[in-house]
Amino acid sequence: MITPTIGALIPLMAALACALVFAALLGFRRVLPAQDRVYMDPLPVSLRLLWPLVSFFSYYFSRFCTIDYLERVQGQLVRAGMNYRMNAEQFVALRIVSALAFTLAFTGALSWVGDSSIACGMIALAFGYSAPYLKLRDRRRRRERSIARLLPTYLDFITMALEAGLSLSSALVQATVNGPRGLLSQEFERVTRDITAGAGRIEALDAMSARLDMPQVTCVIAAIAQADRSGGSIGSTLRVQAEQQRVDRFQRAERLAMEAPVKLIFPLVAFIFPTTFIILGFPIAMKMLHHV
């Protein structure tokens, strides 16, 4: 039972704890080496508040991670388009900070209402540690869906430019200038920058395939490389690939439409049907009780 005196002291103790945490974060920022984020993407507001702690854990605890694990995490960041926002060490540190924040917030809320348990704290710890990874996976899936949706359109643009007499490099430039803006246009812009910097056309496209790690993109770039090595027509190859990607996109949409009724079964059985039965059965039950 919380007495009035303790209830009055809790806000003061919470404010003091926040002040101490803020002072500690300022101290961490003075101790840690400065980060050069000139060429990095800006951080969202939520990450800016936690970034001193992320930098602290990244600086002191990333040495305990293996090279293979950090390389896998870096690959996940690249495929999700997050590699210009943070590196692998910072993402691992973000998972640790998220786990601590969720645990403290959840256990603090339970303690406020007078109920807390180790099991609830462990659940909050696991959820907080998994939340950044789940967010990263969701971002990658949305990114892949956006790229797969725009890929046939960009192949059509590149094909038209090639058939008009342009080279593959110039066709990529025209596609990025005249095509719809999106994630795929950013990737093609990066390809053109790599080519301008001195990389070969196929080398730059292979780097794009490695970044995205999508079967659709890998298939298209492999077809371009094969046509380039064999001396075949890249325009004809891309036209066939565009038609194939369009058919695959329609089949994916058809498959998702067929899966929708199956996915709706659980919400119907768990939420909609019981509510409907309660609404319909409550007046009948009340009338029966009234007559009895």
C-alpha cells in the first residue's frame, strides 16, 4: 500500500533519477570519441535521445561481438537501407539500450500499480531486445516490396533508352531522371555514381545486386551480364525480363489475395464472432431471465 508521503516522494525521486541519467549521458558524451556523421543520414528524434547511451554501449561492448556476427548485422542493415544511419556495432548497442529501456519502463509501470514479477520483466527484456530487429526486418520487407513493384517500370525505361541508341550507362541515367521516384531510383543513381567513379558497368550492377539481395534483381542483373559477355542485345534481354517481372508481380498479388481469407480466420473466430454472439444473445438471455 502506497502511503500519501511515499506517493508524494515518487515524482521527486523520478525527477532526480532523470536528472542523474541526463548528467551521466552528458559525461558519456565527453568521454567517448566524437562521431563524424557528415555523410550519414539524420537520426530520428527518438534515436537522438538514446544515442549517447547507444554510443556508450557501442564503444565499450562491441568488442565482445564476433566479426562474423557483426558482418551479418551489417549485411542486414545494408539490405534494409539503414547502413547510412548506423553501423553494426551501433545497431547491437541499440538492441541493448532498447532492452534496458523496455524493462525499466515496464517494471516501473507495474511497480506503480503495485504488481511486479520477474517473469514480466523477462518478457519486457526479450521484447525490448527484439524490437529493433523486428523493425529492421519490417523495413527490409517494405523496401523489397517497393523495389519489386517498380522494377518492371524501370526496365521498360532502360529498354526504351537502349533501343533509342543510348549506351547502358546513359540509359540508366535517363531511367533515374525520368522514372518514378523511389527506392529503386536511388539504387540506380548509386549505380551511375559508381560508374562515374570508375567502376565497370557490370561491377556496379553486381554491387547493387549484393546490396539488395533480391532474387528479382539478381536475375535481371545476371541476364544483363550474360548478354554483355556474349555480345547479345541488352535491350531485347531487358524487354523479356520486364515482361517476366510483370508476370511475377501479378502472380505475387494473386497469391496474397488467395492467402487473405486464411489470415482472416483467426480474427473472425477470436474477436468478431464472439462479439456478434454476445450482441445477439444478450437481449435474448435477458428476456429469458426476466420471464423466469
